[in-house]
Amino acid sequence: MHLFHRLSRCAAAALIFAMAGGTLCRGEEPYERFLQKLQDAQLYDLALAYLEGLQDKPGVSDEFRAAIDLERAMLLYRAAAQLPADHPDRARKLDEAEAALRNFLQTRPNHPRRGEARMKLGELLMSRGEEALRNADPGGQSDVPDAIRFYDEAHKVFEQTIAELAQILDTLKGARVDPSDTEKVAYRRQIQQQIREAQLLSAVAVKERGHARRVGPQREADLRKAVQMLADLYSKETYLAGIRYYALFYRSQIQRELGQNNDAIDGFQRIADLERADPLRPLQMQAVRELVELLAAEGKYPLAIERGESWVKNLRPDERGMPEAIELQLALYKARLAWAEQLKAQDPDDRVASRLIRDTRADLRSLLRVPGPHLPRVQELLAELGIQPGGDNSLEEVPQVTTFAEAMTAAQERIDASETESLALEVLREKGDVQAAQQVERKVELLRRQALQLLQRSLALFSPQDDRDQLYDARLRMAFLLLKLNEPMPSLAIAEHLVWTHPRSDRGLRAASIALGGLSDLLRTAGPQEKQALAAHMEPLAEFLVSNWPDSTEAAAASAALVQLALMNKQLDKVEQYLRLVPAEGETALKLRRDVGLSMYIEYLQLARQGGDDSPDARAMRDKALATLEPVIQQLRPEAIDEGAIEALNAYCRLLLAAGRTDQALDLLLKDAKSPLQALSNKPDAAAPRIAMETYRTAISATIAGLTEGKIDNAQAIAQTKQYIEGLQRLAARTDDGNRVLAGIFVGLAKDTTAQLENTTDPTVKQRLSEALALVAGEAARSESFNTQFWAVETIIDVADQLLQERRAASTARESLARAATIIEQMLAKEKQTPGWIDPPALQIKLRLLLAKALRLQGQFKQALDQLSAVLQENQALLDVQLEAARVYQDWGDAKNAGFHRAAILGGRPIQPGRNLIWGFGKISQMTAGKPQFESQFFEARYQLARSRYKYALSLQDPETKKKELEKAIKDITSTAALYPELGGPAMRRKFDALLREIQKAAGQAATGLAAVPAPAS
């Protein structure tokens, strides 16, 4: 293929000729627009017929009529270009196009489109020259006169174009054009551009004229003249990068042909090294291909391969199917194979050569998947490697082999054939051709089993005269085939043996890849116990890989798998041990440490829920999680923060808050360049809505902590909280279950802060914490969102409940409760006006439950019971409502009349003889006994039952009756402890113990508490 032909098919050619004058039909008149539509549809013959009819048609502008010859020439040229080279009409159309162009140039000496016509005539002549060369004897040594004539005429046309355009440009120089006259300035730029294009094509015409001469001094003279023309153009042109670097490219090509290899290499390398030159990437690929071929021709194979591979591995997905990219890859693969052949000539067992062949075989197979004219050449290269794509019936039967070498050869033939058929299988699966895919799948399995059988036979045929290295190859291939045949256990056994017996070698590392593949397959289907056994099996292998191949991906993968298994099994001591196996640097290590830190954070949350945030186990796990995540956070780059990084940042901030390092958490959230809030602001889709919502939740928690500790003032806290709540609501609206997640976040915030209130003994801190949460909840209550309002009122009520315990804050608490009750009533009213606003509808009950609690805490006991009774009349089995109703009676008994403690125990509001609407703690404990899902309600009911019985007993005047009631209260606790020694966990057991001591003391007994009751088994 000749160079101009390549030029006409590359992006730069489109650039050059598009800039030469744009669309020929301006589309201003109806007939011009119609003509343009015919051209756009590539209906050139029809467009020519229509154009002929416009010659004498009234209404056609004189301007258009004057350019009809040019339009006809353009249409004829495009019509010819559509036809195959051997089509009888092609030459006729080109002749007619040439005649029309020459007639236009002869009859229109002053037409503004003369430059465009000359460029097209030159291009046409170049095409005729290329066609003449193509029809000549490709191996002939004689000149091709027709090609020489066409290229010579093209060169003259381009030179005449340059001269004419230079005269026009002379009238537009400097002060002759007003800078404010944008039309003339643009015209001047167009003329300058056309001159450069003509200069480039003129040089190319001289170069191709030299090629048409084939041999002799005139050929070399033309090539040297073209080099000089292209060198002048390259040095003079600085504005039009496409023309400048195509000039350098063609100059370098000729220099390579003239044997000036160093100059050619320098030119190609300059093009390859261009940065931020996306429009020129096809040219860069061609330059790198030339570079690879030139270096390989000089025997500099490693350098040629390094240059090619550095480009091929960085090809963009949309570039891999481009002709320039494919030509580059083929040049690279040829260089690899040439080097492998050279190495094998020196040493048939050369490992580098084997790797080059293996890699090239795999890359060529991948290239088979890309459709295009390159496929025959790919198949030829594969054939050189002994691989024939397509079916080979000769492989359907296992041959009789009598030597080790015969067995190995026959096995390799089947392995290669199975891999080739696997490519076809992928294509069939993508097409959805199930029947054909199943047929090929059976063939692939047959070939692999035959290869396995032959390899097993080869081991039996091995003799001392055979190469022991080939014995390794036989075993490695057996492991590979077993893995492909879904037999991972025997594959693993063979591969591991090869790993252990080939330390620090490429062979051992190749076997490690197969061993890890087998372990991966086994882990995919293993149960919990099997996974532990596989982890124990993998541990020495991973240590061996790290010791012998510390920088390999196999070592990193094995170590990472061990870490993940230990995390799944919650073996945190093992996690730290395995983590030390992972190389300290790199993305793998960073991601693993992040995952470990997040797992430790989750473990910390579980320990905190079980034993309290200040329990030794929880504190130890919190510190471990912080220590693990800290280096991960330090290594994060602001521009590379993704979803995983945001998740780690959230966990790290919450751990800092839990550790009392509020300043650091606030700095990271509000000031640091790595702030997850900033990352979400810059790129809202950086994380899934759930993780982004967790970021805002963390920010609210930090705001509360900052306000509590006096690090943030009220105004700042309110402004930030409003912003975070709005962010949460936006995210909730983007997902189907967003409202549910939002509700969960708000409930979690309320629980977290309430727990802080319960664990705080310092009145000042408790006051600040309560005020902080009240401020946050108050701001949230202004929202139009039901979920946000719901969280707000629940939080206000919980905070008020805590504040009631502080005498100096009691009035503030009552005001908050009144406000919460008002908000709830407004919410219930809005639901009546806009049915469905409360979503899900079941939360209406929870809302009325909250209203009842607000009323109870304000001392409005009857109103609270009225609310609860209305709910229970619809469904008496609502456990939370029953518990709240019993608490109302209990609080009423504490506040006004101890007789209400009897109602708290036995229930109230009869609905028929012997049946109450409100159950009381006694029946609640009966209904929940022995039901694990209601364990917490059961122990709460038993505790409150004993407490109410104790309070009722204290109100009795008769000593004997009082004693009996106190003994009943004692029995309520001891009988529960005897049946359920755990008593709902450590915290609940302590509450039972304290209450029992108090009752024992009132009954005149020794206050031993639960000491006499058997403790739960450890």
C-alpha cells in the first residue's frame, strides 16, 4: 500500500481536505439544499442528473451557475471513489471529473474557489497515480510511466496553487487588512492554510513520483527533493500541528528508505512523544509502528518491543479497533516473534523466548475478536506458531504416541485448538446462539480432556534422555487443564508442588497463578468450615510467595485472600498477621487496609452495643480501627477520593468522635482537602446515596459533638445542620428506599445522642448535649419531609426525657415536650389532608405512640391513655403500645396515686368481664415469655412489673399486706433470674440487681441482690 493511499484513509487527510474549503454546496437556496441532501445520502449519480437540470433552469443564481463545473467534478470524483478499482465506470468518471476541473480552472480565472478546485484536481491526479502503481507489477524493476506522469502533474498543480494563493495572500498582508474586518481576517487565515496544505501534498507527490521510478538516480533525486520540501515545511509551520507533524512523518519515512535511520528514528520519536495531541493520535500510532519496525530491522528487539508495548498498553478502548492501532500491534507482535526466534536459535529453552511466544499467542487470539481486513494476517502469524483457527477434525481422536516428545506435541496441539475454539465460544455466547455455543463447548471440553490424557501418558513415557524442563511443562499444563475442566483440587495439588520446587523462578510463579486459581474456585463453593481449612492451607503458600516473589501480583493476591478470609471469620488477630504479608505500598495494600479498618469499625460498633462504648473490648477495638485507618487516610489524594475512600473517611471520623478527638473530626470534615463533604460537593455521584447519606449523618454527629464541647456556636451549628439535612433529603429522593434509609439515619442519631446523655454524669456536659440535640432536632422539624419531622419529634421527646431528670432543666424539658406534641398533632392533621404523606402508613401508630409519650412526660396521663386506647382498639396486640400504656399507669402511680401501680401490673380499661384493653406488665410478660424476638420487651416488662409491685407495696398501710406484696416483688425478680440467668444482658442484670436490693431492704431482709441467684454460665 503506497503512502498517499494511507494518507487518504487517515484522520489527518480528513483534516487537510476539510480545511480546504468546507462544504461545496452552501445550502442557501432550495435547489442547493436538495442537492446537498442527495450528496449526504451518497446518491451521487442522482445528484449529477439533478445538477444537469439546473444548468439552464430559471431562478438559479449566477454564483451557483458559475461553479457548476466544479460541483460536477466533485460529484464525479466522489461517485468514482465509491466504485471498486476494477469497475469499468471508475476510470470514465475520473476522466470526466478531471476534464470538469480543468474546464472550471480555464474558464473561471478569477473565481474565489479556484484554490479549492486546484486542490481537488491535485488530489484526483494523486489517486490516478496510485491506481497506476497498483496495476503495475509489484515486484517489477521498471518505471511506471503513467504513475510518474500523474504524480508529476499533481506536483505541478499544487505548485501552481501555491503561486496563485501566494499572490492573493500578498494583497491581505499586514496593514492591508483591518483587524476588525473579521471576514477578511478569516479569509487570510484560510489562504495561509491552503498554501500549507498544497505544500504538503506537493512534497508527497514528489515522493510518490520517486517511488514510481523504481530504480536509478532520478528516484533518489525525487526522494531527496521530497525530504527537503518536507523539512522546510516542518520548520516553517508552527500553527497547523497536523500539517507540521505529517510533514515530519513523511520526511522520516523517506529517511528510513534512504538508510538515514538515526534521522528517521529521531523524527518518529518526536511524533510519538507529543503530549495533549488527541487529534494526532492516529499519526502517533503510525509513527510508533514505523519506529518498532525500524528498530526491529536493526536487531534492537528489546528497544523496539519496549516502544511498542508502552503505546499498546495505553491504547484507549475506542482506539483498539482503529486500523492504525491494529497495524501497530501487528508490528509489535512480529518484533516479539523475531526476537524469540533469535533467542531460540541460541538456546532452544530460552525462557524469555517462551514468554514472548506465549504472550504473543494470547494477544493474537485477542486480536482475532476484532473484525477487519487484518484477520488473514493474524491467522498467518498464529499459523507460524502452530495454531490453526477453526475446526480440525484430525484432533478428534487421541493418537497413539510412543515417545515423550510425541505426547507433548499432540497435547499442545489440543491445548492450542481448545483456546482458539474458546474464542469462538465467547463470540457465540455474545450473539446468543445457544445451540452452536453448546456444540463448541463440548468440543472445547473434549480437546482439553484429550490433552490431559496425552500429558498423563507423557509422564509415563519420560526417559532420562528427555529434557527435564519439559517434565515441568507437562505438569504445569496438566494443572492448567484440570483447572479449566473444573477440577480445582487436583489442579491445586500439582501446581503447589511446582511452586515449592521452583522457588524464585518464573516457573514457580506461573504455577502459583494456577494454584491461586484452584484455591479461588474452591473458596467460591466452600462452606464456613471448609473456608477455614482452605485459609490454613493457603497461609504457608502465601508466606512462600511473599518470601520468594515479594513484588508479584500472585503474592499480593494470596495475602489479600487470606486477609479477606480472616475478616469473614472475624479472626482479627489473624487479619493483622496476614496484613503484614501484604507489601506496604501500592493500591492493593491501601485497599486491604481500608477494608480491614472498616471491618474493625463494624466490630467496634457491635462491641459498643453489647457492652457500652466505654467497655474495655470496645475501646480496644476502636483504637485498633483508628490505627489501621489512619495511614490509609494519610495516603489518600483529594483528586482520587472514590466511594470506598468516602466510606473509610466516614468511619474514621466517627471513630475520632467516639475517642473524644472532636477537633480532628471537625477539621477533616470541614477544613481538610480530603473532606468527604467536599468530595460530594465537587462530585455528587462520587458515592452511592447510602454512603453519601452516612457522610451527612457523620457531619451532624460531629456538629453535635462540637456544639456540646463549645467548639461550635449555636448559629454555626444551626446553619451546618440545615445544610446537612437538606443534603440527606436530596439523596433520599434519589432512591426507592431513600425515605426508609433516612428514617433509619435519624433514628440512629437519636439513639446515639440519647446513649451519650444516659452515660454522661457531668450536669454541664449533659445540659450542653441536650441543648445541642434539641437545636438539631428543632431545625429538622422545620422540614417538609415526614421522615425528617418524625426524627425531630422523636429526638425532642428523648432529649426532654433526659432533661426531666435534671431539676434545673425541667422547665425547658416541658416546653420541648409541648412543642413536640404540637408538631405531632400537625403531622397527623396533614396526613388527613394529604393521605399518604406519612410513609409508610404504619408510622402513624408510632407517631401516636410518641404523642402519648410526650403527654405522659408532661403529666397528662389521661390524655396519653386516650391516645393509646384509640390505637389499641384497632389492634390490641401492638406490643410497643401496650408497654407505653403500662408506663403511663406506672408514672401516674408515681406522680399522684400509688393505686395506679395496680393498673400498671394488671391492666385497665375493661372491654368485657375479665378482659382489659390495656394489658399491664403482667400480661405483657406472659405474652412475650419464651419468644426470642421479644426478649427485650419481656425483660423490660418483668423489671417494671417488680418495680410497680414494689411501689404499690410501699403505699399500703397494713404491714402484713405490705410484706406479702414486697415478697411478691422479690419473687418476680428471683423467679425470672432462676429461669433466665442472663436477664437480658449485663446492663439489664445490673438494673434487676439494684432494684432487688432496694426491695429486700424495704422488706427488712439482707440486701444481697442477685448474689444468692445462680449467675449465668460464662
